[in-house]
Amino acid sequence: MENWIYCPNGEGYKHEQGVVEKYKQHFPVNSVGILQKQTDGYAIVWLIGPDEVWSVTKYDVISVDVLLTGDQYSYKICNICHCLLSIDNFARNQNNIKGIVRRPSCTRCRTDIDKRAPKSRQAKQFEKQRPSKGSKFKCPICQKRSIVGVTAKIVADHNHHTGDIRDFICDSCNTGLGRFKNGQDCLKNALSYIQERE
């Protein structure tokens, strides 16, 4: 298993193309990464969130067993910023047989995501075009025909970077786009992955 660590102070010297920066800089406090090696007084760490290598004072690097983090523990690692945070920094999502299930993203990252929600004026205008319950609908992505609100839930899909609404699509495709981070690169990577393995 990798030698996972976190950096509680969030500062060090960034490595840029093999060169260590001259001035101390900051990164998110409690960033999680992998200890690559230790030198005189410093640890060389790769931080998973920003995908960067840093030299950090060896006293600012603490080992963490990533398998002992999550909903059933006191600390959890955010799936966006990759910081080790108290479980209180993750909003409650639902319950399951093991207890409370919290969101995978911390409240700070969720706030940033929510800022990119659909623009209200455009959303109101678009809502007037929503297919009515009981009407026929064909999803522009999966091409599945359905009865609105009966055999499929229809949602307004929006660009997560700009907040602009694109069109109405079925809930399954909307969830799929969300899983691919609503980005063309992820979708192209998925297509390449499938094509290379056929």
C-alpha cells in the first residue's frame, strides 16, 4: 500500500518541471498525498488534489491510514479537494444499514459546485418549455422514448462550468453526465477506453 500522508499546515516549496520554487507557497490545509522521499528536514510529497509535487517540512507531514477514513470514522477525505477533514465538514446525504451516509464532497467544495447551478433567469424561461407530464419524450442522448413523469423523469441539463441550461434530457443520462464530470474530456476518454478494448 502507498505511504499516504496529510499536510496540516498547507505550505511548502512547489516543484515545477523538476525545479524547486524559491519562495514558500500555500496549498489547501490538510491536503492528502503520498510521501515520495525524505531529505534533510524535508519530505517530498505528491499531493493528489492538485496533482503536484512539494517539498514540505518533515514536521508538517503526518501519516494517515486512508482505509480508516469515511462515513463511519471521525475523518473523511473530500473527493474533490482531497483534504482530510472532520466528518462534520460533509453534509448528511442519507441513511443506510450502517448509519449516516454523507456527501463525498466537503461543504466548501459543494458550495463551489452549487455556485455553478443553473442561472435563475434562464432556468425560469426554460421551465416554460418543459415537456408536460404524460406527454411523449425522446431523450436527445440515449434516444429512449418515454412518457414524461410516468416511465421517465425528465430534467433540465445544465453546463456545470457556465450554469447555462442546454436541454431537457432523461434523468439517467443526466446522472451519467454528472458521473463524467459534465466534461468533454471525460466523455472522450470513456469512448477511447471502450474502443481500445473492443
